[in-house]
Amino acid sequence: MVTRIGTIGTFLLAMMANAGDWVAAAEVYPARLETTIADAIWRAPAPGARTEVGFGIRIMNPNAEAKELPLFDVLLPYLVDAEGKSISFSITREKTRPEVPLVVGAGKSMDLPFGGMLSGPAGDLKLIVPEPGGGIWIAQGIKPGRHRLGFRYGKREEVGKNAWPGATDAREVSILIVDGPAGKTSEPVKKDGLEFSTRVAKAEFAPGEAVAFEVVVHNGSEQARDLYRPRSIWGWKIGLGPWRAVPPPAAAAPADEFVHTLAPGESCAVLIVMDRLFSFMAVPDGTAVANGVIPTGSYDLRVNISYEQPARALVPDARYWTGTVTTEPVKVAIGKSV
């Protein structure tokens, strides 16, 4: 289980509380910070409107003693677009709160969620996020498309005895910022307390455009469940109408956490963008789609999801969910309204 602290406006009240079970041993899983999202598809707002987005950071302490993490002016999110261009965040602050370091118990982990707002025209979006010091983080010039989202924790020159000096980066996640009407969401499939669904990024894709969607795993049970490499889609089977989409070999080993603990009520989003690195084979004869482009039409999307247990113990007392499940069909339109 992982303790979740409320939104950034209230989390300071809980900063001294310890959290749930440690996710993995340091020698196996050296990353201590992990970027978290419940929704991998962010929608660009309509003119004059704003879109709420949510992301956060999971802080894990593999040490045998509690550690303090000062957060002011050392924790900063970042975005990297599909071309590799970094989009930095600035900090604006009228008044600084008294600093209360975050304390994470020995072998424990803690979640800090942040709620932000996207605004502005689709070609020049602005993301505003309240930050721990009482100000706001601001990123500008964001365009629709695929991005990598992460956090950097900088080095502090003066720290206490039990404080982390930094510096380290959080594991990144992929998000897709989409302009235009949303696509459809499948009915959830429930199995062993978990709910599996697919959410299509757009109401209609242009001919030749990469079809994008997210698979959402929601924990509807009253106990935490562990997923081993939740975003590794190599063993998954993706059906789009009469075709089967085959992920590229890189999907077998994404830059992703080895184990993700889903607390009760928590969701994990897996973004899948079927670009030209994917291949499409007709079922059952195995004929490849010409030029890798799905013809215009309306198709049922189904995803056969598979999770396995690791060959060796990565997490003490882990409650892995293992098995396969196929999502309910959802319509995908390519150059044709559903």
C-alpha cells in the first residue's frame, strides 16, 4: 500500500506522516522518485476554457532509517516533446511558506499529487501547477502531441543529518496532449477487483495518423495490488478490426518501473500510440497492411492485457495480480465518423 497525500494545497498538514510499504529493495530498484499519472491523455481546452490535469510524484525510501526531503526550490517538473525539445517550468511566488521537509519512513513510500490547469490556444498552451513553496510552476509554448513528463530533484547545499542531498530524476511517464473532440471509452471489464478499460484519444483520426489510446487499470478493491512492469506491452495483443497490431521490440523494455503498487481506488494509465514502429498484420492470413497505414473506416479496438509475476522477489510481501483479460470493444474512426 502507498499513502496518498491530498492535493498540494493540503498536503503540508500530512508531511510528517509515514507511508505504506516500500516498493522494492534499493539494489534491485535504484530509482527513488517516480512520476505518476492516472490519465495519460490530456485534452487541449476549448477557446477561453481550461482543462484540469493531474500528475504527481511517488517518493520511495529504500534506506534503513527515515529520510527528510526538503522540497522548496529543488523539486521541478519538466516536459520533453516528441522532437526531444525540453519545455522547462519557471517558478512564480509572491510569498514563501515556512519550509516543512517531507519525512518518508524507512522502507516506505509516499505519493504527492499535483493538480494543474492547461489554458491558451492549442498551438501555444500554458500549464500552471501549484508548487510546494506556495507559488506556481508555469510552462509555456506547449503543443499537442506526445510528451515525456518527469521531475528533477536538485542538490541542496545545506541539508540536515537525515536529509537527502539530491540530485536525482524521477522515472518519466508518457502523456499525449490532444486537440479536438474525445474518442470513446470501452465498458470496464472487472476481474479480481481490478477494472480494465480502453479510452480512445480522438473522435476521429486522419488517414495515416497514428491511432492513440490508453489502457486504464483501476483498483476497485479494498486492498493494494501490485503490477509487474505495468507499461510493458510486448506480451499484449492489440486487435483493430481485422488487423493485429504488433508493438516494436522496444516495447519489451520501456523506461518504466518494475513494480507499481495500485492503492485502493487508484488507476494506472498506459499510453499506446500505434505509430510507424508498429506493424499491422491481417487476421488470419497474416498479410501486412500496405505501407503500415490502416485504411479509412470504423473499427473495433480490443486489447488482450497480460501481467506476469517476476521470476524473483522484487517486493517483500507483494500481492501481484497475474493473468490475462481482454477489454470490451470500443470504436475507432479513421477518416470516418463513428
